[in-house]
Amino acid sequence: MRTILLVTGRNLKLTGIKRLLSDSYLDAAVNEVGCEDLTAYLQSGASPDLIIYAPRSVGRLGKKFLRVKALAGKAKFLVYSQFRHDEQKLFDYLAVGVNGILATNAQLTEQQRALDTVLRGDSFVDVMTRGNMLGRTIG
């Protein structure tokens, strides 16, 4: 059985991804933990297959995230957030091994594709975020 961990930040509406997880991944155990409790959760011996990291905004890549990434073992990471002018910071997440980036306002089919792709072990960046990232680096 796969284990999916949903890591939530303050004030972020996650009803869409929660519904998608409960409808599409019936064979998975889905757990939820707040950002502030993630380190302790992983230190308790939990070993999720996928961590959906959903902060309010990605902000700069901090030491806490790097520690979490080290504690997560072989877990795959999907950053799921409201990306507002954070495109350069997203490159930092990709550089440390985040497997996927998905905007909360992505279409349902794209969210499904992101989950399937990252669980399979491949990389994913949603269309709008990818366009924004490329536009910022080119323009």
C-alpha cells in the first residue's frame, strides 16, 4: 500500500487535491500534517512514498526544507502551492530534487497527471508554471 503525506500550510484551500486523492488513490493511505509538525512526523519513522508539500507560498528555500528532504528518504516530493512571482525560487526546489511543481489553480486533469507522473518517479511542472518560469528566464 502506498502512503501519501499531505503537508499543509496556513490558509491554503486544499479541497481539490484532497478530493482527487480520496477519489483516485483508493489503495493509498493519505495522511495530513502541518508544516510545523513535518520534521517530527518524519523522525517518528514514517516513510511516505509521496509528500505533497503545500505551503501558502514557496518562499526562499530554507534549511528546514533541506532537512525534511534528507529525512524523507526515497519519498517523492510534489510542491503544490499558489505561485505568485516565485518562479526563480521554484528553480531552487527543482535543483534540490523536488519531483514536481503544481499550481493550486491547475486544471483537475493536470493535477491527476502530476500525481501519476511523480508517483511513477518522473518529473512534472504544470503548464502555466512552466510558462511563467521560462518567461521570467527569457524575458
